[in-house]
Amino acid sequence: MHIRTRGGRHSRRFKLAVPAVAVTVLALVGTGLTMSSSQAEEPAPALPTATAAERPTAPADAELRERVAAAAQADRKTLAPSKLNATDDPGPAPMVIGGTETSISNAPWMTQLWYHDGNEGFFCGGVVIAPTKIATAAHCVKGFDWAAYGTVVTGAGSTETTGSGDVNWAYRQWTHPLYKDNDGAADNDIAVLTLDRPTAVKPLPVMSKTDTALYAAGTQARVYGWGRTSSTESGISTTLRSATLPIVSDAACADSYDSWFKAGHMVCAGKTGATDAETTGACNGDSGGPLVVGGKLVGIVSWGITDCVGEGAYSVFAKVSTYVPAINARAYDTNLNWDHRADLLARKASTNTLYRFTSTGSGMTKGDFGNGSGINVLLQTDLNRDDYQDLLIRAGDGSLYWDWFDPTAQEWQSKRIATGWGSRKQILAPGDLTGDGHPDVLSTDSAGSFWLYPGKGNGSFATRSKIGGGGLSYSMVRGSGDFTNDGKADILALGSGGKLYLFKGTGKASAPFAAKVLVRTWDVANALVTTGDFSGDGIADIIVRVKSGELYLYPGTGRADSGIFGARKLLGSGASSYNLFG
């Protein structure tokens, strides 16, 4: 089946919401990002403007519900890969065997994935991992056009009433590039669907790549789904079910499945026996649903044997720890045209015109973005996690603004969130530093102290904390995304002699960075730009302007040593005529 590719939702040009004043640095008059409600509500002197173009129109809710009804009535295609009888139709599509009914309030992040293209339909489970992001199995997504034929339902515990829950449009889809069916034993079975608007559902936290203890044999996990509850009956459950099942060692799983089992990519769990009464595990219909340990996502329902019951017939899940970097990269892949590649903003010094340089992966194309007068810091981020890229802007008077796009009004909105930030030496929006799923802000004050402002996911921040000093030792501190491919946000700092240091993220609010590591020497660099994953491979990159004016892309490799970046690629010359990058 052909997958129709859709473009970005908006081409947005705007005027920055700051006073048109000279760019000056003022003395620090405020120390906190948290302000009184009256101050926080004060609008910027001028609101941004935007135009919409090339925006795909989301289907009406009524159409999305019609898709659900059609999929529910159709003969559901089998999606759960099966190791045995892989060439035959194993039966009805993916239920939790040995489980009990549970309320959606106990698993609010559970989603129903309904698909019908006019000929065939199917059902899968999924899990909300961010306000607009649904993790599921690749075999539920690969080869299917979810924008045209799919619906994601949140907040519904029953599959019987098609009018229950909230219907959501998955306008974008991603499957792991190395996904392979392997004759029924799916490998790299991970996918992410992106919704066109945030859901109010509380996301399930994704485990850390280093949380390996969660996979210890015997650890009690929980699986959720609407799949089959019996090996002898084909119907799927109409109510959400859950079961507790033990994690199984890799050795035991390999003993059952031989080369079908890929250690590192898969994890097994469950109780097995010759009958339903002796079995606890996932079955057809649970595909794409979560395996949960300690309140974290550790697995995605992937495959098993036909009819799900048999001695040693463990349920097999995609092992999330291996895919944390890829999953997080998709959860934080907001950019200006929604193509999985970060873009670059730059201001022409002679005219104060802002230009948008849209990434092509290895190069970029140029377009007018608006008037950039009166600002001296411009950062791309997504503080409210709505899949529309936001901007953090510092004006010449030291005020810090949060500008975000309102898709309902089709206009940019703005809020002043701090004053007196003129003496801040560095301001960064590196991503989630505290491990709570919300983007954070980092700054250094006039004394070189580093301050962390934990984001709340709505453009506001919790109480700041001091996380270190020595900021005056660095001419530039930059970061946006994950440079080391471990699923955590990192930062880079340029010191004397052009020495570039990596501060690897830990995901811990109390100590968000590990000890610095010298990774490069760039004595010819006079500008470092980190907008995120410019190349689109899921790893953060860096853009460097050298003293002669050339602009280079250094693609991230995921390493945490001198090999942190690959061979540079020339993006353009004449970059010395630009005096602000973001």
C-alpha cells in the first residue's frame, strides 16, 4: 500500500513580539523566571503575525468516528506476527490471556488504533508518550497510510461504543528504519504516530536507556490491551484488560525461540503452559500496547505463537531500552515544517531580516521569516509540547518572551515570562534535562552560575535551582537535543583555545550533567548553532561558522568522545553577514 506523504502544516512568517529598540545588554534586575500572575499575563508590545500555507486539513471528528466504525465492522486483518505457521493466516487480529478487566483511569495513556482503507480494517493498541505522540508496534504502522485511513482513540476503556473517547488524527507516522518482519518474528518493532493536536491524556514515561534493572528475570511487569482472552476463541475483548507477568531471561527466551529471538532488540515475559488457565501473556489484538514496569514503558507488544498458548510460548515485546534514543528523538522532533529535520533561523545584520533556512538533511533552502529587530537571543523549542515549534526571545531591554503558534487562531501568541535577563551570559533550551518529559531552560548569570528552570509543559516553570558555576570560562554554551544517542539532552561548551566540552545529560534534576569531556578543538569557530537534529537521523547535530564566513554542518554520531561528530559538510558561505542564529 502506498503511503502518501504530507507536507508541513504551516509556512509561518512573523514579526517578533519585542520592542523595536537597539540591542543592548542591561544590568540584571530580576533573578527568577517565575513571575507574578499580573506580570506573566502582560502582553508583549507587539504580537507576531503568521500566514498559513500548505496546511493539510484535519478530518472532522465525524469522519474519524466513521473510520472507527468501519474498522470495527470489517474483518480485521491479522497484525501480530507469529513465529509458528508464519505463512498461514493465524486467525483474528490482536487480548490479554490470564488477565482481568481494568479501568481506563488506571491506564489513561492507553490508546486504541483503528484502521480501515475501504477494503480491510484492523485494530492495534498504543501508548501516549507525549501530548502528540503515540508509541506502538511498527507492524501496526509500516505500509499503512494512517493520515488517510486511521484514527487514534484516547480516553476510552471500551471498544464497543464507537462514540466514546476522543478521536485523534495521526497526520504523521514513523517506523524504525531497520524494522523487519523476519517471517513472523518482528525485529525493531517500534513506531511513533504524531497527532495533529495535543491530547489531554497524561503520558506514560519512557524508561531510561540505563534502567536495565527493570529487565531482571522475575521482575513483575504489567501488560495492557483489548486482545484475545482465550486461545480457543477468536473475538477480541470489548473492555480494557491487564495482567501481571514476570520478565523472562534472555536465555530462557532464546531456548524457546532459537534464532527468532534477538537479544537486545526483544524481551520476553509471561507464564506459559498447555492451557489458557496456565497462561498469562499478550495475544492477538494487544499488538502495539505497552509492557510497564515501575510506572515506565519498557516494552511494546510485538509477537508470539499462533493462538498464544503453549509450553515456553512467551509473549515477545520490543525492548524499549534499545530504542529510547529513537523514541525520544521522535517525541522531541518539532521543527518549522514537521519533516523530522531541525531548521535554522538567522538574521541578516544589514537589514535585521530574519531568514528561515529549511533543512534538506545535508543542505538547506532559504526563505524570508520576518523582522528580527530589537532582539539578541533567539531559541527554537516547544515548551507546551503541542508539536508546533515555539520561540524563546530576549529583547534588547532584557525581557524574555515565549512566542508560540496558536493553530486555532492561526496566529502567533506571545507572553513575557521574565525581565532583567539582559546580563545573562548564556540562555539555552536544550530539551528535557530533568527526566519528566517537559523541555527545560538553562542560563548562566553575570557571575557564571548555571541555573536550571524546570519546564511544566505549558510555558511556565518550576522554581529554579543552581546546578553549578564556571560559566564565565566558556564563550559559548549551546545545546538542543541528544548528542550521545542515549535518550537524554546534552549541552556543549566552547572554552579557551577553542576547546569544545561535552556535558552529557543524566536526566536527573539534582545533577543534570555528568563531568565534562573534551571532545573537539575548534579554534577557527566564531559561532556554534544547535537547533537539534538537522540531518533527520535522530541524533542532534551542530552547525559551525568559521572565521572566514563558511557555515558547516557537523552531523552527530551518537558518540561521547572525539568522534562525537562526523565529517563536516559545507552549508554555505558568507555567513559573516549574519549576526544572530537560533
